[in-house]
Amino acid sequence: MYRSGVSVWYSVSNLERTLEFYSGKLGFEVIFHDPEGGMAMVNTNTKDCVLGFSEAETVEPATSSTVFEVVNIEEAMKQLGESGVTFIGEVEHIPGMAKLATFVDPDGHNLMLAETLAEL
């Protein structure tokens, strides 16, 4: 019944600023951009996982986190920090499971990096 893939959709206050963050800072590929319609989509680092954006007058930041898997969290944080991404707090370590680092996009939506320490 289901096809491979998932899309996460966010309301954003400024589409161009959002695309600069997700493509320019995070390095994701813009695959759809309709400035007049106020919509865009980017491919993430995960196969068949797309993030979509719609401009809205009012934006409620998402409190759930979209999590991006990385090989080495410290190195990823260093690279993203050099691109202007600001992390909130320290790396959270869940012993035997994962390391996590939280940051937000320009509209305050929670995002997270995860380095898996043990396969589930």
C-alpha cells in the first residue's frame, strides 16, 4: 500500500530565507521552487525523504524534531557551525544508543543531528 519515502512539510514565514538555510547551510538540493505560489521542496540526505515548505502569514514552530543521521556528530556540527548553523546546548549522549545535537531553522522549527552508536 505504501511507497518508499516520506515528506515532512513546514509552514515558513519567508520562503527564500528558508531555502537559503536548507540548501545553503545544510546542503540539501532544491527540487521544487514556486516563489509565486510560496512553495518549495528539498531533497535531504536520506533517500526518498523530502522536506516541503509553504509560506504562511502565521507560523507555529514545530516542537517535534526532524532528525538527520550523520556519521560523526562532532565533525558534522563543526562543518554546519562554519556555515552559520547554531546549535542549542551540548551534545546529548544516550549511552549505547546515540549522540544527538539540536538546532532550529529560521522559523524556530526543531531539527536534530543523530549519530547512531548501536543499530536497532
